[in-house]
Amino acid sequence: MRKNLQTAFSTRQFMVAQDFEIYYYNDQNLEKVALHSHDYYEFYFFLEGDVSIQIGQETFPIKYGDIMLMPPHIPHKPIIHSHEVPYRRFVFWISQEYCSHLLQLSPDYVYLMQYVETSKTYLFHNDRITFNTIQSLILRLIEEMHSERFGRAAQITLCVNDLVLFLNRLIYARNVPSSPGEEQDLYRQLTSYIEEHLDEDLPLEKLAEEFYVSKYHIAHVFKDRIGMSIHQYITKKRLALCKEAILGNANISEVYQAYGFGDYSSFFRAFKKEYGISPKDYREKQLTKYD
């Protein structure tokens, strides 16, 4: 993390900006922080440290990738157990007024805030890949706020709204399962898209962005429908096309590149695992049949 993006920690518990503020803190010997509350929403993105978070009377152990959302007037504080490792986190403040503004644009922007306040669920765990995506959105916002580029103010607003909407989508997808009909329709769209883009890189994140659903939901749909991961499905489809091309006398060294395999060794291993034979031996065996 670049040092020029860091902010010196302050015990200030009020907003200076009208709508939102965001900080990256990296503290080695932070003094004890008292239980406090404020009149805005606080998003807390945990990176590192031997820390728990107290919210009301409950204490939550936290780990890398955890997100916490503290609504207005809910008392909370960090409990630092050790200073052996730095205490690193992003903190994002957003005013109730700006949330009301977002609500006028779409209720989708404030689903998470409403969910937290009604359910009293404050902590959300994330895997490393998901949290990396969130970090990239946060860093994009922080870097824009530190820039002097043309259109800075407009871009900052877009970055804030993008981050807020992504978080809402993430939690909504976990809380609201799709109907069987919706899942079937999504599955059909995904398989069609994959068929048309097998020559491209198809990470789960790209598919999630293309179809506006969480990668967790996509993974669930594939596992539920066909009993395999989406990665396995894509690999099988690519191998089937490679096999057909090999039988058509295509150059093996060109085939694997044409159908999305990054290098020959990974293609070779996948082919042999799937068909029990190397690509070259497979071709020779098939040609022998017709000699």
C-alpha cells in the first residue's frame, strides 16, 4: 500500500465533509479507543491486526477480509489485543443525507443499510478474491480523492456509488436466493456466453460482472445444476473443442492457444487427465484406426 494514501489516525468522530469520507489507517501502537457512536454510517474493512470489534454489548473477533457496518447511534470500539502486527483497515463514512439521496436514485443502494439496522447483523465475512475486488474499488476511490485530474469530483461520486452498490449487491445475493426459474435462466445465459467466449479468459469475476450477480451465486448455480465447478465446466468445453481440432489435423501447438489455455503444460495436463492420454498420442491413436 502506498504510504501517500495513508491517513494519520484521529479520534474525531464527526464528519468534515458533507456526504462521505474514506481513510486508510495503518497503526503500530494505537492507544485505547473509547466506546463511541456517531450520526453517520461507518463501513469498516479489516486488513490486518490482532483486533476484535465491540458493537453494543457484543464482541466480534475479526479476520482479513471482514466488513463491518456500524449504523448511526450504535456504540462500538476496537479492542486491540496485541501490537505485534500493525492494525490496518479502511474506514468509510457516509452520511444519512447522502444515503437518502442514493435512495431517491434507487432503493438498491440502501438495501444493506436497512438490512443491518433491522437484522442487527453487523459483520460480513469474505473470501480473499471478493475482498480483493472490494479493495480495488476502495483504492480507486482513495486515489481519485488524492488526484487533481480533470473531472475529479464527478469521478469521485461515481466511485462512491459504485462501491456502495457493489456492497449492496454482494449482501443481497447472499441473503436472497433466486427462484429455480431464475437460476435456470441464468444457467442458460452463462453456458451460452461461455460457448461464445471459450477463446477468452473467463475468470469468475468477469462472469459476475457481465451478469450482475455475485460469483458465489454463479458457483452455486453450476454446482447445483451439473455437480461441478464452473472452472471444471469451462475446461471440459475447451478440451472437447481441442479434441475435435486435433482430429481435424490442426497444429497441436496452436490448438491450445485458440481455445483459452494459457500454456501448453496446463493444456497437456488437463487433456491427459480428461482423456487418459496425451494430445499427440490421442491423434496418433485415432489415425491408426483408419490406416
